[in-house]
Amino acid sequence: MLDFMQMLASGVAVGSSYALMGLAMVIIYKTSEVVNFAQGEMALLSVFMTYMGLEYYGVPFYAAFPAALLFALFLGFFLEFAVLRRAKEPNALGMIIITIGLEMILMGLVSWKFGADPKTMPFPLSPYESLMIGEVFISALEGLTFVVALTVMVVLFLFLRYSKLGVAMKATQQNPMAARLMGIRTNRILMFTWGISSVVGCLAGLLIAPTTMQPYMMWDPMLKGFAAAVLGGMTSLPGAVFGAYLIGVIENLFGGYVSIEFKSSVAFFIIVLVLCFKPSGLFARHYVKKV
């Protein structure tokens, strides 16, 4: 029973990083219906720029952390303005190909500048510091990631529900033409959406970096975050978080009781099942457009 509870807690802990990546992908999809496969590498570049400031220039962490979020914000602005907005008459497939291209470019840039060798990110919390909850232990870093993921979800939910910008983002997703006629600057809304999504992804990257830091570090969390968003519903913030924790728990239990070799494939098996039986996800509604 203790082993089961420990695996359950570890699954929830690892699901927190998936949740942040899933939230970042949902934010963009809710506004533009674009699946951003460059999400992980946007976070990767922000993390390595933070590492450069800490290691090469001696910037203190309390200054480097906000600077990283600010860099991520403007990176999202830049990519939407300079790349996505320039696409001529894009369709969903074309936009996906563009984001995959951005992913490879950003990963190549990080590999070229910093090399493929693993790095060590200076961080106030050590990934080896543990917290005991009853007879179950989790690392302090995992506990922080859990708190950050839930906080971000609540803040984003309130922002999208009650703020003018959040309502404008929802209007842009539902009907861009009608949103323009109502005076909403949809191009600006899309730019802010990419910026906010980039900041959320950067948070995930900064919390993952103390455990593992190399050019491919965001590949697995991004794919698992995408799986979580599909499972919960690509337009549902709570659904993405629930899906992330569910995937984290299921893959941990699968690795503990069935096979550690196939642990990482569980998330993609779940994607196949969800797309076959409930394409809209567990928490999102499926809309049918009528002409």
C-alpha cells in the first residue's frame, strides 16, 4: 500500500510539469485553434538564456527569474508577429508545420550556442531536498511545481473569464471576423496570447531545469502536456490540468506494476483512445459547424 501511495504522489508531482505545458498549449488553441508544437523549445530558449545570465554574467536569481519571464513574453510576441502573422492564407495543417519548423530552429539555436552536454541550473531549491507527507515523500521542487501549476490554472481561468482581454481572446477564437467588427484588434490579441503562453511554458522549463538541463529537455514534457490537453479538452484549462495529473499517475503506476520500458508510451496510447471515443476531450464540448 505504501508503494502505491508513493507512486501516486510521484505521478501527481511529475504531472505538474505536464500541466504547465498543457496550459500553455491550451491558451494558444483557445484563441487561434493552432496547436503550437514549438511550445517546448520556446521555453527551452528562455531557460538557457536564464542559465547564461546566471553562469556567465553573475546575475542573481531573484533578478534572472523575472528577466526570464519577460524574455519569454517578448519571444512569444516576436514569433507571432514575425513568423505566424506572415503566413499567407494559412490552414490548420500549415500552421502546425510552421510551429514544427520553429521548434527545430529554436532547438538547433540552443544546441549551437550551448552545446549538447548537460548543464546544471543554479536554483534556490535543490531537487534532492525532500518533504515528508505522512509516510510519502516528494521533493521540495516537485511540491513547488505542484503549487505553481494550480496557481497558474486559477489565475488563467479568472483572467479568461473576467478580464476584458480574456473575453477578447475568447471572441477572437469563436469568430475573428465578428470580433474585428466589434472593434477587437485580433492581431494584437493573438500576439498577447503567444506571449502569455510563452511565459507559462517558461515557468515549466525553469522548474524542470534543476533536474535535467540539455537541448532535448522539453521534448518529453511538451508531448505529455499535449497529451494532457487532448485528454482534458484542448479548450479547457481545468481539463488540461486534470489530464496532466491523470497521465502522470497512470504512467507512474504502469511503470511500477507493468513495464518501465513502455512507461512513456502510455500518454500516447491515451491520446489514441480519447480521439477514438471522445474527440473533444473529457471536459470540452464538441461543436459542429453548420452552413
